[in-house]
Amino acid sequence: MARSARCYCGQSRLAFTAEPLQVIYCHCDDCRRWTGAAAAVFAAFSDEDVAGLSDMGPARSFAEGVARWNCDDCGSPLLARFDYVPDQSWVPFGVIEDTTGLAPGFHCFADRRHDWVPADGLPGSNGTGRDALNAARHG
Ligand SMILES: [Zn+2]
Ligand SMILES: [Zn+2]
């Protein structure tokens, strides 16, 4: 099943030609600010499985090694790339149109989790979790 994503206004769209490699929470301050969520959830797709990014404006970057794309019209966050997880594109869960069968399996920056977010027993990392994130590959 091909999944897709769209922004709030509908002007910016992404299409994915394969399933995500992984779905994770990120509790870091930057991802919370960028998404506006108390706990950000992302699906990571292989860069090569993302179509539509070239139609968007330039990435915004306010931290070294991080690039983030938003809709130029409505500002919705749509995709982020992190140099420390090469070849993966991180899409906020809330802009994905059909999330059937997708659920997070890992917590990044677990030590930053709001204490009212219920414990779910998932593995996590007190930090970026880059080793675990980089281990995800298409079988
Ligand atoms: Zn938009
Ligand atoms: Zn983060």
C-alpha cells in the first residue's frame, strides 16, 4: 500500500513508494517545537522512497546537521533529515494520511519524556538513539 502525506492547507504533498523503516517517538525540545506536539512521533522512510520533496521550498535549518521542510503556504511540518541518520527522511506522524498498521516502537530522548505520558514498555534511548535508528533498514 502506498502511503502519502499532506499539509494542513493541502498545497504540499508527499508520496511514499515503500513502507516506513520505523516509527518512533522523539521527546527532544526541537522536535516538540517543530511539530507543536507534547511528544513528537515520526515515521522514517528511506530517502529514495519519498516523492514530492523537490516541489517544496528550501529546507530550514536552525541546528547543525538538521534540515526541516515545512509547507510554504500554511507552515505545516512535513519532513526532516538528520545527518546522524543518513538516508532516512522523518515525517511527522500527524501529516501522514493513512496510518493504518503503523505505531511507534522506540523512544528517542526518553529522559525528556513528560512524566504524564504513560509508560508503554517500549525500548528507548536517553539521547538521539542513533545506533538503533541507523540499524533500521529495508530487509
Ligand atoms: Zn500547506
Ligand atoms: Zn527530536
